[in-house]
Amino acid sequence: MEKRFRLPQTTLIGGEEVELQLKEIINRLENVYCKYIGAEFMFINNHEQCEWLREKFETPGVMSITPDEKRLLAGPADPVYQEFLARKWSAEKRFGLEGAEVMIPAMKTVIDVSSDLGVESFNIGMPHRGRLNVLANVARKPLENLFCQFDSKLKAMDEGSGDVKYHLGMCHERINRLNNKKNVLANPSHLEAVDPVCQGKTYSEQFYRGDKDGKKVMSILLHGDAAFCGQGVVLETFHLSDLPNYSTHGTVHIVVNNQVGFTTDPRVARSSPYCTDVARVVNAPILHVNADHPEEVIHVARVAAEWRAKFGKDVVIDLVCYRRNGHNEMDEPMFTQPLMYKKIKEHKNVLQLYLEKLISEGTVTQAEYDEESQRYDKVCEDAFTNAKSVKGVRNRDWLDSPWDGFFEGRDAMKAPATSVTLDRLNKIGQVFSTVPQGFKLHPGLKRTLRGRAELLEHEQADWAMGEAFAFGSLLTEGYHVRLSGQDVERGTFSHRHHVLHDQEKDLATYVPLNNIEQGQATYTVCNSSLSEYAVMGFELGYSLNDPNALIMWEAQFGDFNNTAQCIIDQFVSSGQQKWVRQSGLVLLLPHGYEGMGPEHSSARLERFLQMSNDDPDHIPVLDEDFMMQQLHDINWFVCNVTTPANYFHLMRRQVLLPFRKPLVLMTPKSLLRLPEARSSFAEMTGDSSFQRLIPDQGPPAKADPKEVVKLLLCTGKVYYELVKERERTGQDDTIAICRVEQISPFPYDLVLKELNKYPFARVQWVQEEHKNMGSWFYVQPRVNNLIRSHCPDRTHRHVSYAGRPPSASAAAGNKQLHLMEIAQFLKDAMSPV
């Protein structure tokens, strides 16, 4: 052990020394790797990165900090704050950090070091545990605003129904030695669901700033140990971390590893040795650290921030700690972890342990600490007193994504003009149907472009052309457009082809819509990983940053949107009501019964309609502001349009409205190439606009309406099948067919107009979906209530049903049964009685 050995190039423990005694070599290596830090990085298949990490831990003296830094680290602010909350609201759930108090200085270190390295904006995604601590002591939310959330008597003074205090977010800009902005994103109790949302918001902010390397904007994600390894969205989000149109150039992950999940022991909660093993798939270094040793935690936090700045890759800090209370402060943990909690009760908290260490060193005195504790306790008491004078709470104070100036000077009741000039359509169409000289295009796509040119010549648009006109016109008006999802560049059904590939050069592509004119906005169209949950969440986060953009997520088939149901339920449908957070995200969901079976037919339209917040028993006042008032009050729009022109207007309306709502759009499959489903340029120019309902434009429109015996209401592609069947059965003059293009909010005024136009016609709703699916349950009470309230002389009228019978499966897999079902409901629809 006394023998001296020459140190190899593969270690840095010697510092300036080239040889050491064997016992010193072992001692130094044990101090680095076997004490309070477990640096897990040798699986990384990059020599430079491994050597960089080795240097950060093996270099002698690398972990030493100054006495001033030690005093700052021992600051009592957060412990006093937690004690204050427990004293004032002992019976309230707070989800405090007792046992993991060192998380706050770890976060502050990541932020301060990253700020020194040039980062100006931080987006923080986190669960409920520790949120009140982060809001107060990291994001600097005024304490009186926090304390108001504990007062159940205070009413909201603005819109929204609010959320519990440990779900709320905020935005704060700090001006001190370094300017920076912190956004803590609001989140639901669905653990880890906020991860992709935070990443999307971060990427969006980087995009708008032109921060191509992520040097100015970054994200910090906090996790619990059980959720980090248990929730699949964590892995989905990790797999976005290095993708071209999704990478935020490194995220610092902090896992509060309190070694228990609610009541579940780690021995039955995961199969991997560590809760952080999921991060190994992206070569993220994992820095395990004993959370009872603040100096080591701070060093790890500093290394994590520097790693992210240097390599632009994810890094994980595993704070190995404990949870002093149960899942919340009211919970009894001894029921399920008796031995663990006996030890915890006997264990001093980290601040006590560290303070004893500093006092023994002479770095700080007990009197100094007590004085600082009393000072911060007075700050809390003053804020508590001020909070008593608050008469109400403002949900808007907790907005994590404020859109400064967006709503100012806008008339919320003024409908925007969505048409464009013929010259604009011709210019976009010309670009959309040509490629640069010398670009080797696939022969099949040459035919596609020739077809586009022919449509342009005849001033006609199919679905792909109508979409290109919508996107292209917005781009030339300065609105950024982003389309993301599986196979969106080509389109699932090979109709879009927005990214053209040179057939002789690898990675040589051409995007026509990015080449319309100088000074246009950027069009981003990007194939995503095979994920719905994370990618939809990412696009939602992207949409929160700037309202002046069209952000879309498209499902490969609409059926697959239910894999992202958590994002739909917890964020998209309810985000504005809970958090006053508007979003203009568009969900494009291919929907339609084409005989492709139960997993390729239905986007589950009924679920979106069920979550619409309008009341079927309340018919609004049908005045001149009715349409805009409906759009303003609803939580989202649910549509199923049938023409390229209406698709064009709907997409443009989404951006030009004076407010933002999500749009759920059932998109077609067979209509993409159906000759009847084309629009003339006249339907997109002049005085044209989005049609919430398209009345019958065939023979019934020209005949005597009193001769019409049946009025069919429908939505989507079934309209074209009904028209064909009406013609086949020779009932063109006696059956009128109207298309409800915007299902929610329901176009009462236009439906009433049709009811009055055909006063003697029986009313029937026709859908291709099964009776317990589709729009039937939503439409039926609204039409019947409309008749009762606005057609007093026709109260005997009611809406009947034609469609598939109830079913547990979304669609038939048997082709013969599929055809029989179509034949039956078409027969029912054409029956005069």
C-alpha cells in the first residue's frame, strides 16, 4: 500500500502529480466514485464526453466551494417557508419537499450556472411535489399571491374555474446581475404529462429567437423516481431529444428520488436497478448524489449545467433522498413502510446536518443562522398579513404563457375575412406544382405535379391544393406554419407531398411552400417519431409560445389519437378553463368508414363532442353576434368539413380569429381524390368565407321547398354517398341534404334556417358511425330543443336517426358486413317515412 505507482493517462486523480502511493490512489478513487456521488457515464459511446465527465469528478479539489458559497447554501429561506406553511395551514395538502430540501439549491445552481453561460430563459416542467417551494424560492412568485391560494373564501375575479395550487404555473422575469425569465408550466396530476409540453414550449421559444443551438433558452424537468421509470411518456420524450425538429439541445432532468411511489416500494415498482435507467437510451449521463450532502449536490448541479452548455444533450441528476411525510401531509406512511419511517423519524433533516458541519468548521454561527431565519419568517408574516387584504384571486396571475399585446385592440365579436385574391392563389399554385431545374423527381410525382398544374389552369382545387393555399397564404402574410406527426411530409395517403426528394442525391429535398416569395414566414413540416402522446404534447407546448402561428398535429389515422388521450383531456380540452391558457393547436384526425376495419376508421368524434362545454338545453340568442359569441365561449371547435374550400377557410380562420381555441378536425381519406370533392377558386376568393353549414345546392334548392318531404342533416364524407344514393333512387326533388361542417359549437342559426325552409319535411340525422358513436348523441338534443323553442307551430317535428346500429367495436372488420351496413343506413335515409 506504501508503494508508489506511475499514474496512467486514463485517470486525472493525480492533478499535477504523476505518481502516487497505492493507498492514496485507492483513497482518491473511493472519494470520487464511492462516497456521496455515483457518476454513471461509462455506457456513453463517446470518448470526448466520457473524458470531460471524468475531469469534472477526478480532478483534485474540483468540488471545493468558498465559505461564502457555503453560507449561501445553508440559507434558511426554503426550510423557514416550509415551516411557515405547515404552521399556518397544517390541515392543507402542500406536497412539500421535506427530505429533499436540497432540490431548491440544486435548481438555483443549474439556473445560475446556465445564466452565466448565456441562457436567458428557462422553462420548468415539474410535478406537484415541491411546486409551492419552486414558485416561491426559485421563480420568485410573490408570497402573498401564493398564500391567497390557501383561502377557500376568495372568489376568482376573472375567467376560468382554476386549479389546485400545486398544479399552477407562472411566468416571471428577473432583472439583476443577469436578466432571465422563468416559466413554470401548469400541469395536471397526471405525472410526467407535462414533459413533452415543456419541451415543445422550449423548442418554440428557441425557434422564434433564432436560437439554433439552444444557447439562450433551455428546459428543466423535475421528476419523481416512481414516475420517471413507470410512465412511458418519459421514454417517448427522451426519444425526441436529438431529433432535428424537436431537439431542445439538452434538458437538465432532476429526479427527486425519495425511494417510494405513494405507497409502493421500489422493489415492486421497477425491474431496473435504478429509476433513472431509462435515460441511458439517449446516452445521458446520470449523476446519482446523496441529498443529505449539499456541497456534492451543488457540484453535480454545476456539472449538469456545464454539460448541457457544452454538448447540448440531456443530463440526469438523481437526488437520492427520502420523504419525511406521507404522499401528502395528511397521509400516514407507517401503514406501508414502517421500518423506513421509523428511521426517517430519527433522522435529522439536511439543513440541520449541514448547519452542524458549518458551525464545527467555524464558517457560520448559530446566532447568524437564527437571525437570518427570523428575518425570512418576518417576510412570510408580512406577506401573510398582506394576503388578508386581497379580495379575490385572479387566475390570470398564474398564466405560464402570457401573450403580451395579442388581445389589445381586437374586437372579439368581429369575424375575420378569410378569403384571398386570385393572384395569390395562382402564385402559390404555380410554386406548388413545379420544382427547381435539375431536381430529379420521382416519375409518379411528376404526374402529381402535372395534375396540380391542370387544376390550377382550370381554377379548381382538390384537398391537397386547398391545404397548400391555406398554408401558403398564411406564410405570405407572415404567419409561421408547423405541421408535425407521423408521415406528414408525404401524408399517410400519399396526397400531400410537401417535401420532395431528389431521386439521385441523399438528403436533397425541396419544400415548395418555403419558396413562395422573399420575406415569407417559415413552413416547418416534419415527420415525427412513432409517438402520439409525446408529440401531441410537444405541439401543444409549441402552440403556447406565440399565438400568431398555425400549429398542427396530424395523426397517421385518427384512431390513434387515443394514445394521447391524456394530453387531450388534461391540456387541450380544459387548459383555458383551468389555467386561462389559450391554445390554437389543430388536431388533424383522418376519419371515415372505408372498410379498413376497427382500428382505421374512427377518430372517435363522439369523445371530442362529449367534452365540448356548450349546454344542449340552452339555445343562445340568435343575434348578429351569435356566431362569434359561440366561438368565443366554447372550449374548442370540432369540425368535419367536406370541401377543400371550407378546409382552406377553416385553417385561415384558426389564425385570424381575435382569440385562440383548439381545433379538432376530422379529415378525409377517400375525399382526398374524389372528383366531386373539389372546389373552385371562386369559393376561396371575393366574399367567400367558412361555411358552418352547407345547404343543399342540388335540385331541392331550386324546387318548391314545400315539396321536400325529408331533410337530411349529416357531416363528413357520408354526404357524397347520400347524394349518389338520392340520385340512384330518383328522389332528387323530394329529399334535401345539408352538411353540418362545424359540429361544435352547433350552428343553431343555420340549422333553423333549413328547418324553416322545408317546413313539411321530416328531419333525420344520418351518420356512417355507429349509433353510440359519432355526432348523434350531440346533435339530437340540440335539434329537438331548437325545434321546440323556435318552431312553435312544428313542435311535432323531431330529429330521427339513420346510421349504423350500436356497437362495441368502432367498425366492422368483415368487408361484407361493412357493405351491408352502408346499404342499410342509406336505405333508411332514402325512406320517405
